[in-house]
Amino acid sequence: MQPFVEQPQFLLEPKSSFIIENRPVKLECKAIRTRQIFFNCDNKWVPEHEHTKSTETNDKGVITIITSIDITTEQLDSQLDSNGYKCFCQAWSATGGTLKSRTATIEIAYLDKIFEWEPLRTDSVISKSAELRCRPPSGNPYPKITWLKDGQPVEINRNGRFILSNENSLLIAQIKQSDAGNYTCVASNIAGTYSSEPAELIVHDDRGWSEWQPFSECKGIPCGIGRQRRLRTCLNPPTITNRPSCDGDQIQERECQVACPKDSQFPSDVIISTDNTFSDWSSWTDCTGISCKMGRQQRIRTCLKSSIIDKKQSICNGEQIQERDCLVPCSNKTSSLFPPVRPFTRGMYSNWTDWSNCRSFDCTSIRTRQCLQEPCLDYLVESRPCKGNLCSNNNNNNSSTSLLLSSSAFNVIIYSSIGIGALIFLLLTISFILICWRRRQRITTKKKGLSTCITSNAVSSNGSSHLGVYHNDKTEYPFYYSIQQDTTSTRSCISQNNSVSLTHFDSGLEKEKLLLLNESPLNKQIYSNKLSHHPITLSTTSYASNHIKYPSLASQSILNENHLNIIYENILQSLPAHTDLRYFAVSILNNKGCRLEIPNTGVSLTIPENAVLLDDDHLIFIALINIENHMPMLNTGQTRVSPVILIGPSEITLLKPAVLTFEHTAVLESSWKLNLMFSDDVFNWKSVLTYGQENISTPVYLQFNNQQQAFILFESMGAYALIGESILNHHASKYIQMVPFFNRSSSSEINSSNEIISTLRLRFLDATSDALERCLTEEFSLQNYLCDTPKQFIIHDYEDQICINVDLELSSTSRINIGYKEVPLKIFWSTRIDRSCFIFIIPNLQMNNEHLTTTSIDHLAMHIDVYQPTILDSALHTRLCVNTLSLLQNSGFNTSSIRHRQPIKSSKETARLPLIVRQKLCKILDPPNSIGNDWRMFANNLLGINYLQYFATKTSPTEHLLTLWEARQESLVNMINVLNQIGRSDAASIILQH
């Protein structure tokens, strides 16, 4: 039988602490069922005489042993562990049991007096935002930052106007006049409290810009292209740095045509002096310089008065010589027998050198001189024949030798030249034959490839188009043919159990064809068929309530494929009525993030890693909304410049911002007021951002690039759309595209005649990929043929008409008009332009021959003009050539090249950063530094981001910048170059190492 061993029990263990101002720290241990307690510090047992021991006995007679020691600053100075001075206590019982306590860390508390960065005097404009930066002094523990305004604490609230950024800066949203004052940054910890010097915040009224001044005179080379500029003044008081406190440019420049000089001898801006101290100006000298270019001319005058003391000394005050620019006349072409006449020159030259010795090869000698002052337009070298028989002697001495050599050398040269020439001719002949053969092969291949576009087989018997959709007989799990595989190169949003790549919805796809009018009875019948083919298994959705209730995905686990199929079916039922599933994408989402896109629409969604708390695989979708009552209501003058995009399910909570990418039609250089609209039920819309007027409380971030793309960083599921209107008293502009279609049909159904009617259909729609894709689908379903590439032009928000004129070309000098229309601007601006279609009937041109038969012309050339009468600069003028026989045989123009507006980048160019690399970059770029090449400079140089307050409120600004960079599919090489340019080679080396 083993002896009983009693174990001690701690009632109090040592706690980690700080030594403040050389005051010792007391560590104490209390234990019962023990006989003795000893401390171990810095891996050494503390001597017994340094322990203070006592005992306590409670009412039940239980004895408690109390042991304590004092830790001083001297002991910490000799510590071995760089992570602090560590101590623990150990208790022994009378029966041999032992127990070790937790380890306590003792550190020296301190707080420096000097701030690394004190707030500076700042000014801002009412309704704008401001940032007061503060970097506290070093201290242990890390000091806490608070702010004072005029000596009173500032109430900081994440949802209020005053926010403390992750860098301890004070961010103030929507500045008010009452915010002006002195702000102090206060740093404190247990070692003390220190305050920065007060920094004054100056608040100005926002009076904005004055009106533009008229453009200046066109300056440049006469008769050429010059430049002129105009200015405007910032009416706000100047900032501390004496820079305008208005957003935008103060100077505008444009090209102009410089007027040609007049024939008058004196320009209008030259004032002729009437002072009798000078004589009149002489005539201007001839313009000297290079022909047809700018030269110089001068005139002089003489002083008529002299000093009384010295009559040779003039007393005239003023210039006696004037010079001006002029255009040198272009010299006329003369006979080659006579050299051109050189203009008078003012250049200065050195003296001529002596004539050189006679040169034997041409029996001439030369002399030279140097140019001392430009312009030197005369000769610098002269030659002359040698006098006497200076060359003849040399020629006679070598005549016999040269004659002997010349014969043999001449023969060698002749035969060598003939051989080389024959060889070159043979090589050129072979090359020409090869080029012709390969060209013929390419033309043959290209003609064969035209039939792969849109054939008659793409139209079913019921008139619906299948347009490139792959069908499969598998219907067990139809959602698999709609889920997208991750399109990035290093991430995967594919389930570990499900590695299937899905592209388009398969089951019941024939019933989802979009008609030209979605509100038609036939389309309602199609939608009802969709409901019957997809039974509701989890919950039903009521559209009568005008509120969409998505199925709960966040609380469900996907255990198998059948369960995932059920969730997918419920997503379909939760979509708004008449949602076209051809513009819908769904993907598997987990903590690895994902990326999904709707093909041929320019719409994609990027979700970073660890953006959700879901350990299992769930579904997320994006869809395009094209039903009028599901879109934001437009006020007078407003227009929608982007597609309406729905993201769901709404119950998925994002812990990090995701990035939504789409195309837009706004000409950003014009005067736009752009509002980002949001709705969580596609019925109640609200503006969440006005571009250019963001503040710290703005929940999303919007950015544009130079490829007509927009990017939104968001955290709320729902629908998004971009609405624009002209700024007051200004005019915005947007891009429109015209898509031409051709149709040839018989009129036998209308009357007894069997006449063939040819029509030209002009569709006008927003210049975005999603609008083009819908247009192509609708027209192909009506068996119309695309006859040319879309033509893009610009319309302006003026009170004007849109004029459409179509002429049919009969010959190079003859046309006939087949249609002219005037369309109100609101059709193109405010209403749904993508529904606009204008039909022009092409007349049947017939030629009578001697047998009185008719023959139709199958080669058509039409001239199309689309313009606003008062703005012709942005008009569309195009010539459309249609070979109707080829068009009908090949089923229309090849659409593969026009369905991808953005260039497809290689996987190498769009390589994603692994998670470990992102974490390392965040660790070294997030902390601010004195040089300023932290995440702020990184954001500005890499992505062109100027508004940084959105990122400053995030825990890791660099992480969200990298997510935006990933969504933009930028080059990894460019990121490395930017890091090196801003002096962060340490960050660049992290990328290169992986």
C-alpha cells in the first residue's frame, strides 16, 4: 500500500506587475496544506533570508502559510530574460507533495516626455473632414491616447463625428464651425501622463470656386497648334500653407489654333515712340532663320541728344535695338542647277583657315571656319580646285600600277556582285512564296471559324435562344451547373468535398429566356414554370410583402451535396420576381474567401480570407436586377450609370470589407454628382455615399480607374447601384454605345406578295458589358444578325435633341436618305435607354435588264450619324458595310472579341498574394513612421488613393488595400516596383522571397 501524499493548494499566486519610480514590487504567495514556500526568480532560488514568512489560522483551524519577497530595480537590471523578470513560488507539504504557482513578469514602467509626432496646426472647410495626427512617446505599458479640446475631453464615438484611428489620430467628420479650437493629445500610462503642445484647428466657410475666367490668348507658333488657359479663384480663405482650400483644379488648359501673322509691318502691340530724344525706328530687317520656321528680325533707332560736357556721350534712356520673333518665308523650289538663295545672316564667324594641301583623290583643297555666335546659316567649309599640275605628277607615277590592278579588281567586283544579287533574288522569291501560302491558310481558317458565332441551331423551335449555354442531362444536383469555381490562382472557394466547377444554370434553362419585354404575359408564364420546377423545401418567399427574406445560411452547415442543393433551391426562390438566371452566379464561401463573376458582364465579387466566421462551406450569390420597380427611382435629371447588382444572402455577416467590381458609363472628367445607392430589399433605396463628399462615417469606399470600372469596398449584403446627375449649372456626360443589327424577312404573312424586306435595327444602350450582353441575347432570340462592332460615343446633359440620320450609299458620290429621327434627350438620359430600338427599312434596290428581271443588291453601305445639334464634337459618324449573303451564311458578326471589354490578363500578371505574405506586409506597413512611407504612401502610389480616412479607421489598413489591389487584378511586378520606389525594399523582399 502506497503512503498518502497530501498536495498543497494555493490561495494566492504572484501577479505580474510594473516597478514605478524605483519603488519595489511585492510578490506574495498563500497556500494551505503546506509546510514551506520558496520563490524562484530569474531561474534562481531566492535566498531564504530574503523571504518574509507568516501564518494565519481560520476558525476551522486550517493553517495558511504566507510568503512574500520584494523585487527592486537593481534585480531587474541584471536579468537574463529579455522578456522581463520572471518569478514563481513553489510549495511543499509535510508528506512530500509539491505545487508550482503561475509565473509573474515584473517590468519597469516608464513614459518618455517627447512625442514622436505632435499634432500640427490644421485648417479645414465646413462639411469636410479633418485629421489631427498624434504619435505618442514611447512607454511601457504602451500609453493610452485621449484628446482635449480647449482643455475639455473630446467624446470619441465610433458612430459619431469624432473617431480615434488605429494610429491614434483624431478624425473629425463633417466639420462644423464649433469644432474650431485648440486640440491637445494626451498620452498616459501607470508611469505618468504627458500632453502635447496644443494644435489649432481653423475652420473656413465653404464658398467654393469662382466662375472660370475667359480663356487667354492662344500662344504658340503662328499658323500652328498652340495652347491657352483659363483661371478661377478659390473663394475660401487660404490654408496655413497658402494653398487653395478648394477641391479641384485652379487652371485649365486646352489646345487652340494660333493665328497666322498679318502683313502689316508693325504689330498692333508695338508702340511707336514719339519722344524727340530718339529718331524714328528703322524698318524691320528681313526675317532670318531656317525656312518655314520661326526666326528673328530687328530694328534700330538713334539717340538725338548728347551730354553738354561730353558731346560724344548720349543721354538717352531707352533701348536702341529691338528684336522680335518672325516666320521665315518658305523658299520656292528652284532648279538643281542653281543653289538656293541664302537669307541674310547675323551669325558671327572666326577667320578662314589657310587653304589645305591639294587632295589627290579629287584635286581640291579646302578651308574652314568656326561659328562664334548663332544663328550661323552660312558655309563653314569651302573648297576650290588645285592650281597647276599638283595632282598630275602623283597620277603619272602610279598610272601603270593602277591600270594593272584596276582590270583584275574590276572583274572580281563584277562577278561577286552578280553572284550576291542572284542569291538575294532567290531568297526573296522563296520568302514571298511562303508568306503567300501562310496568308492563304489563315484566311481559310478564319472563314471556317466565322460559323462558330451564332448559328441557326442556337434558336430552338419555340424561338428561344440557347446562345452558347452548355447543357447536360444530369439533374440530380442542378445547382452544380451554376456554382462558379474560384478564379484566383492561389485561393479556393471550393469545398473540400466538392471540387466541381460550375458555370451556368442547367436545369430548366430553356424556361429562363429573357424576352424583349420582361413584363410580357409569356415571361410571367416562364417564371411560373421556374417555380414549379424548383420546389421549395426550406421556406417560402412572399413577394406580396415587398420584402425579400433570404434563407438562413449562416446558421446551417452543409453536410452533403443534397443539403447544398436544398440551400441553392431556396436561394433561387428568394430572388426577386423575373430575375434572369443567365445574369446570376453563385459560389461556395468559407473562411478561405472566394471570387466569383457573372460572365460577359464585367461584374465580379472578391471576398478576402477570414472575412466570415463560417468554418463550413456555404453559398453566396450575385445577380443583376433588370426590373424597373426593383431599381432606384430616378428624379428629374438623374440617370443610372451602372448596373443594379444584388449580393446575398443578407444573413451572411462580413468581418472584413469585400470588393464589388462593375463597369460604369460616366465621363468622370465632366461635372458629375454621383450617389451610390443601397437597398437591403430592392424596394427601399437610400444613398450611402456621394462621391467626393465622403466622411469618416461613410460605410463604403468607392473608387474608379481609367478603364470605366468602379470598385466598392462594402460590408453589408444587399443591392447596389450608381446614380448620377449634373452639378448645378454644369453639364455631365456619359458614354453610350450603338449596336447595329440586320434582319431580312418575307412579307407573305402580311399580304399575298412575297416581297423580301430588309431592316436595319439600331440599338442604343449604356456602354457597359452587361447592357451589351442583354442586347445581344434579345436580338439573337429574334433572329437578328449583328452586322458590325458596337460604336461608342458621348452624350451631354443639355436641353437638346438626339438626332439619328441614316443614308444608303449608292456610289462614292451618291446617297439616299432612308431615315431621320429626332429623339428627346430624356430617352437617352433618364429612362431605360437599353430598351431603345430604332428600325430603318432598307429599300429593295433593283436593276432592270433586257429580260425585265430584278436582282437585289447584296452589298450595302450605310452612313449613320448620331449627334446633338448644338454639340457636334462628340457626334458619332460611321460607315457601315453589310455583305448580306455572308452575314446570313455565317449567322452574324463574331461576338467573341466584343464580349470582353477588359483585356484578359495572364495568371502570372494577376498572381495573388499568399496569406502569410499579406500578414507580413500588414505588419511592416501598418505602423506609421517618421519618413511617411507607410501604408499611406503605399496606397497613394499603388492605387492612387487620396481619401485615406476610410482605411485609417480599420484595424489593418494595408489588408484592405491588398484586397482592393487583388480585385483590380493589378500586376504583382508593379507592386514590387512601387514598394522599391517609396523606399520599402523590406516589403518588396518579402514578396520576392515567396
